[in-house]
Amino acid sequence: MPPFNHSALLTDLYELTMAQGYFQCKKLEPATFSLFIRKYPPERGYFVAAGLEDVLDFLEGFSFGDQDIDYLRSTGIFAAEFLDFLRGLRFTGAVWAVPEGRLVFKDEPILEVSAPIIEAQLVETFIINQVNLQTMIATKASRCVHAAQGRAVIDFSLRRTQGIDAGMKAARASYLAGCSSTSNVLAGHRYGIPIVGTMAHSFISSFEREIDAFRSFAASFPTNCILLIDTYDTLAGARKAVTVAREMARRGHHLRGVRIDSGDLLALGREVRSILDESGLKDVKIVGSGGLDEYDLAALADGQAPYDSYGVGTKMGVSADAPWLDIAYKLVEHGGRSVMKTSTGKVSLPGAKQIFRYCRESRLRKDLLGLRGESYPGAEPLLQKAMDHGKRIAPSPSLEDLKTRFLAEYESLDEGVRSIRSPEEYPVDLSPGLRDLLEKTQGQVYQTELGES
Amino acid sequence: MPPFNHSALLTDLYELTMAQGYFQCKKLEPATFSLFIRKYPPERGYFVAAGLEDVLDFLEGFSFGDQDIDYLRSTGIFAAEFLDFLRGLRFTGAVWAVPEGRLVFKDEPILEVSAPIIEAQLVETFIINQVNLQTMIATKASRCVHAAQGRAVIDFSLRRTQGIDAGMKAARASYLAGCSSTSNVLAGHRYGIPIVGTMAHSFISSFEREIDAFRSFAASFPTNCILLIDTYDTLAGARKAVTVAREMARRGHHLRGVRIDSGDLLALGREVRSILDESGLKDVKIVGSGGLDEYDLAALADGQAPYDSYGVGTKMGVSADAPWLDIAYKLVEHGGRSVMKTSTGKVSLPGAKQIFRYCRESRLRKDLLGLRGESYPGAEPLLQKAMDHGKRIAPSPSLEDLKTRFLAEYESLDEGVRSIRSPEEYPVDLSPGLRDLLEKTQGQVYQTELGES
């Protein structure tokens, strides 16, 4: 199974048939496509932009190899001259983008691609795929971290993410959005994210007695031992952990913590905390896990559950209550002409855009969605040129820097908008320039398309 | 961004810490782990097994490279002797598995790994990840194909699958489960799946007039032209398609179809069919798409919507109403001892298993979940040895053969179990041998773990 992370064939066939259509009618003018989210999924009032780094990597490496061309020829769909054209094709355009970790709202472009239309079209599928996934997970993770009210949230999702790519991106996006660490070893290696992990139920059950498993693990990890205590009975497990902690103390070691992975986490957490405290083990931490999401974390925080950190897996890693975003990549300008779509429920705004963000007294106040050429003093323009002539303009920022910036901006967003249930809507107005263009383009569409037949 | 499809670091850290624990206490006996789904997601009554091919690829290639070892050393978590051990480690075990495309039911092992416990433990994360994803998507796709009642279902999901790996696996799993084709070009290349695709709204809006876009596309694809008619107004689009179809006919060409991607698909399909039929274009097909899932497809089939095929994307590709399975990989046997877990809501059945399937008069009757050593004449044993000593036992079956077998078995499953809403439960009994073992193991657990403290 050779890798497929970078192939130019990672596209929908219609991108290639359209490209041949453009090629054959010599339609090679520059175009701008805008990537935006049409509406909020349930309970969401903001998004955390993510995925740009992979998009830029893909665009820099974009090319069709000989095997790709051979395969396309074998389908019988394409003309020989078009395949020759594809063989030499590279991405030569520009990308304007909201930096990763910045907040974005519905209808706002997360990125825009300005390039000859064939190039901009062929990269659509990959761009949507990656920004959809990573923005969705970063948003979900930010909700989990917010709901945990200061307790560390650890990404445990790799085993149930939708594939390997998702597992890697979930680790990165959740760390960007405030998680403390991940269980994903390759993500630790690739992205420099702190990794954590201790033991599973299988380790316990591989020993004849639970306490033998505890003792063996404590011997292997004298300074970093967290015991999983719910394999058979959580409270009995906690009492065995106390026994092992005392044995460790006699050797000058220290039990770091216990983990509870099933059952009523609120009640069990309290009982286990009591057992530990009554045994003089007040500094032994408790980790909670097992099917948690932001709603569970909020309930645990409300109940002042005595957990020190949470492992959050599946439901964060697949964004279980909203496993896809209504994200679209739409042509907004072509050959100097602004364009839009008027399909039922899928209207797009014309023109290359800019987002103007107003901040006052360290609070986000409102955004103005305007045109790329506009300028509003006092507002921060969010879309930055990230690529020109097919090359990155600046080195990639570090993941730590992106995370720091995210946390700062998130702090400045009103609690009502951050709420994990029924959030308030953050105000996004259309600029006068965009309003004019919308009206004009709409008028042209109605005149050309809807009056003629 | 180098590939990460195959790295042995694609694992949760606790697999490695447990491995060091096993290594240091010299626990190297063979173990058997069983992969099964604990319960049905909403509205499901069966699963379509998928993912085995990737698991076998992964196991055959399993090894830690020098960079992997260097990274692990840099974490400061691992002992030098253990890292030396990892450097030479390969997967040397056996895999018993339900072949891809066969039906499985809850609690039944989709696969079992029998190997020295460290090896079987380290590969857990990858195995769960791939079988979870692929089984989930194959199951979802089978529901879509079933609901479409004979109309072709095309996989359109790549742009919104959760990452690239998911996009590739969704194309393969959905084809396995009855889809006719995919829009994913790389999946066409890699897996030999037929690819389809025509045009997007951006192609239309790149022309000043919709009809110019239609004419240009018809010129480029005289024998394979499907026009997207909903960019501005679907019925006006249909009338322009009629104009273009007549122009094509004068050149000896034939308009293959039109596609509707938004709005009320049932009403629009009927109106567009009328427009086409009244213009003598009865053989021009209609393709429906736009946010469809099995529930929409069933409603369209019930309304006798005049579509010839459907493009089904996001909701199938992320299994939107059930984006993860409650799948687990549990130690069931170790060093000759049967083991189980009794955590709240997460009980596992002990022992290496076999599924015995009873079929009569071409109908699936019931399964008996038993032990690997048992045998029941008249029943088909479903788990087959797929790998021994770390090597595949037989060449991989072709995707076409797997699909053919799936379709035949699916036909033999009662309609009540296949229903996309409130399905009946397929009968799975425990064999006498498994019942005895369960009772015995449970007794031991209670005696050892729950009585002692």
C-alpha cells in the first residue's frame, strides 16, 4: 500500500472533466474561489480555522506523475493534448487565508485561491477535505477544553478517528485548540505534541490478579505510573491502587495517578477521591475517560467532579454530534467578472473578499465581511496572503505559536458565543462594497439566466 | 509531508508503555485479542465487515525504523533494552478473520489476533481504526444502496470525508457494499473502481451565460455529457439542456443526462422529467444529488422519483447518523488462560472464538457464537485463518469478487433485518461451549478480584 497523501489524483473526476472543458475552449483566465462554511452545525456559534498548512504543502507539491497520466489515459475520457497539458501543470496561483487557530464565522472565507481557473478547480477536493476535517475537529476540541473548565483534556481519539489521516489531523487540530497532549505517538513525533499514555484493560487481564498487574507496572514506571482501576470493580481497584502506592512509597517512589474509564464518572470519581484521600494519597491524580464529550465534561465540571484531567477520544475525534461542515468552495470571480450561485439554499457571495475584525478593550466586537480591495481603519484584516506564484510567502508558524494565539483570541470572544449550548450569534455584517456587488451580480444573474427562457 | 500510512508509531502511547511492562516482566506468552462491535448504532441491525486487507498489509510491514526508535528514546519514557527489542520486532502472529463483505452482527468477532502479547497489543490501535472506519462505511453504503431500490448509487464523498485516508477507504468500502462507482479518481486508479463525474456549478458560472457553459461542455464530451442544471434555476436549466440536446442531435451526438443538486428533488425531478419527455428526450437520464442519505433515498423511491442514479456524498462518507462504532479489541486468552473484562457496560466474552452461520433455503437463519475449537455440522464457520507467522495465507481476493459475495449474502438476509428503520434483531446465540467458559471465567474473576479486597 504506497502512500497517497500527496497525489494530484486525490480529486473528484468532475474537476478533471471541467479542466478539459476549460482547456478546450481556452478558458485560462485567472479566477478566485472562496472557501466558506454556509451554516453553523447544531450548538456551534464559531469555528477555529485549521488545515492551511496541509493545503499549502499540497499546492507546493501539486503535479501529475507518469503513472497518473497513464491511468487517466486508460479511462478513455481525456484528449491527448489535455493529458500533455496536465503533465506539465503546477499550481502557480496565490492563496489568501485566515491563519490557523483564528476564529472564523459562517459565510466568512477561511481561504481564497486566485489562480488560472484550471489550477484553482483541480485542487478544490483536497482543499475542502482538509479544511473541513481540521476546522471541524479544532472547533469541537475547543468546546471540550472550554467545557472542562481548566482540567487538562488529552486527545485519545486515534483508534476511532475516521482513518489514519483523520487521526493525525485530530491530534494536531485538538492541540492547536487547547488540548494538552495526545495518545497518538506518531503525532507526537511528527508535530512535536506531548504524548501521554499508561495502560489498558488488556494489561490488567493479562495477569492472573489485578494487583499483580499494578505491581508490575509500578516496577516498570516508578516515576510515571497511572493505574487503570475499573477493569473489574472500580472501588476495589482503587483500594488495590492504595496498597501499591504504599509499596511504591516504601521504595521512595510515588504513584502518579489512577484512571477510571467506565461507569458513573461523577459518583465514582468522588468515591475514589475519598478512598485516596483517606489513605493519605491526596496528591495522587485521577484521570477520567470513556466516551466523553463536551456535554459530559460540562456536567462533570458542574458537579465539581474531582478529576485532574480527562482523556477524550471518539466523540471529539469524529466530532460526533456534527461530523461534517456545510463547507463550500465557490467561484466568486473569473476574468475580472464577479460571479455567484443562486441554487436553492446554496447562494454564494460574489467577489474576492476580506474579513475586517473589530476588537475593543480586548473583546471581539464584530466582523465586517467585505471585498479584498476595501480597507477599514480600526479593523484587523484577517485574510493574509500565504502563497504567491505557487510558493509559500513565509515559513510555517510553529504549532505552539498558533496555539498561543488561538487561546488569546478565544479568551476575547464573549462567553455567550462560546457557549456549548444555544450560543449567541456573533455579528458579521456585509460591507457596503460587498452589498453593492451582491446586488449588481444578482441583477445580472436574473437578467441573463432567469429571464431568457 | 512524508506519508504515514504504514508507521508502527501509529499507535497509542499506552500500547508501548504496556509493551515495556510486558517486556520487563518477561511476559511473552501467546495471547488472543478479539475485535467486535458491542452494540448496534441507531437504526442498524447488521454490519458489513471491511478493513481486513489494510490490516494484513499493516501487519506484514510492521516494524520500527531508526527514526522511530530515536524519537521513542527522546521521550525519556523507555528503557534502552526495550528499544533494542523494538528495533528487531516484527509481527509473527496469526489472524483469523471474517472475510471482507460478509455480514457480521454485534458481539461477533470480526477478526482475532493470536500472537505474542506484545505484538498483538502494539497493533491494536491501527486495527481498530481501520476496521471501525471501513465496516462503518460499508454498512452505511449498503443501507443507501438498499434504499435506492435499484437505482445506481455513486460515491461522491471524497471532499467531505474525514481526511484523505477516509476518502480512499470510503470509495472502496462503498463499492464493496454495492455502490456502482465513485468520483474519487485516485480510488479509481488504486482499487480499479469505475469513476464518474461531469461538472460543478463553478463551470457554469465561469461562463457569462449558463447555456454557453452547456454548449462548451457538450463540445468537449460529445458522448458523455451530463449537464448540471440547478446553478440558477432548475427548470430554466432543464429547458436550456433541451436546446443543447437538440443541437447535439443535429451533430449526431446524444445528451446523456442532466443533474439536479439542490431543492426539492422529488418535485424537481418530476418537472424536469416532464420537460425532457415532452421534448422527445425520454432517454436523457436524470442524476440526483445534494446532501442525500438512505432516508432521503427511501423517500424518493417511495415517491417514485424519476431519477436514474444518485450521487451520494457527505452523509454516506462520514456515516453521518452514526459516525463511529462501539468497537473493541479485547484480550480473551493469554498463556492458555481465558480472560474477560467486567467493567460497567463493557463486558467482554472470554476465549478464542468462531462464528457458526446457519443458512436454509438461501435464507440466513441464525448465528451461533462459539469457541474456535468447536464444530457444528450444518453451519458455516465464518472466521478464516488469513495470516500465519506474520504472512498472508492466500492472495488477496479481488474487490469485484468480494462485492459479488456481499450482494449474494445480503440478498439472503431477511428484509426485517435489512430495514433502514427499526430493524429486527438477527438471532445470535452463544454456543454451549462459550456459555460454559463464560460462566467459569466470570466465577474466577469474581473470586479473584471482587472478593479479595
